[in-house]
Amino acid sequence: MEVSGFITYAVALGIAVAIPGPGVIALVARSLGAGYRPTLPMMMGMALGDVVYLTAAVLGLAYIASTFGMVFTIIRYLGAAYLLFLAWKFFQAKPETSQFQTQRAQGPIVSFLGGLAISLGNPKVIVFYLALLPTFVDLRSVTGLDLGLLIGLTFVVLILVLLPYVILAGRARTLLRTPKALRLLNRTAAGCLTGAAVVVAAKSA
């Protein structure tokens, strides 16, 4: 691939990720409810989901993926169930100890796998890699080295775009420490996560 191809891919991916969707909403809500540090594994899991679809598209497996509709439906529902689980935890958490409860209730591995499920079941991600990617990247000319560079570029772009959402939401939580404010944040996070779960479960690729 030429340098222009990598630039085009990075710009297109950045724009697609920056547009708020179920994944961004889930990250912001999670960071609002528990802080930005517990949200980082979830963000990395979502990034890995993008890499899975990128690799599938480059290796010419898009047509295979499209034939396993039931598999992606199950993954989508698992992601939605995970979001509903988080929503319930935030909704019932006591304001005085909500941050510590949510961290104990969910470790980094569970958070990472939850983010992966959300990404793999997100129609927006599926459409970008399996339908839109071939329109601005010549997949037939991608070499092994190119794929490695694309994977690294994917992680960099996703972190640069998503991390500000996560950090700003986490800081908003630390600035509002009164029980009333924390209760409102928890309920807001629960509502956002529930909405994201509905979107993930209802949409199809």
C-alpha cells in the first residue's frame, strides 16, 4: 500500500469512530459511572473487535462472515446484555460507594471481553469494515506488512479518538462528588447504557 492509502484509511476510520454510536455511548456511560481507569480495558476490547473485522476483510473473509448471520446476532445480543448488566449495576449503586462497587463487581478481563462483544456486535463496525473499507482500500494489494501497519494504525486512531471521550467523562465524575450528584451520574449512565443496549440489539448489519 502507498502512504496515501494509509492516510485515507486513518481519516475515514477516525471520522467513523468519532461519530457517536452505541460503542461511544457505552464508553462514556461506563466512565461516568466508574471513572476512566476501569473503562480502559473496555476500550481496548472494542479496539480488538475492530481489528478482527479489519483482518477478516483483508484476508477476504467478508463473504464468510456475511453467511454466519446467526453468530453475529448472538454476539450482538451478548453485547446488549453486557450493557444492560452495567446499567443495572450503576442504577442500584449507592452514591457513597458506587465507584468502588462497580470496580469490584467487574474486573478488567470482564470489561475487556464486554468491549469486544460490543464491537463485534455493533452494526456500525461491521458495515465499515466489511462494506465501506473495500471502497477506499484496495484489499487485493494489501501485504502482510501492510496488514500489520493497518492493525497498528487502527489501535492508534481508536485510542486517539475514544480516549478523550473516556477521560472527559471520568473527570466529570470526579468533579461531582456529592451524593446527589453521584446518584444523578449513576442514573444518567444507566440510562445511556440501556439506550445503547437497545440500539445494539435492535439494529442489524
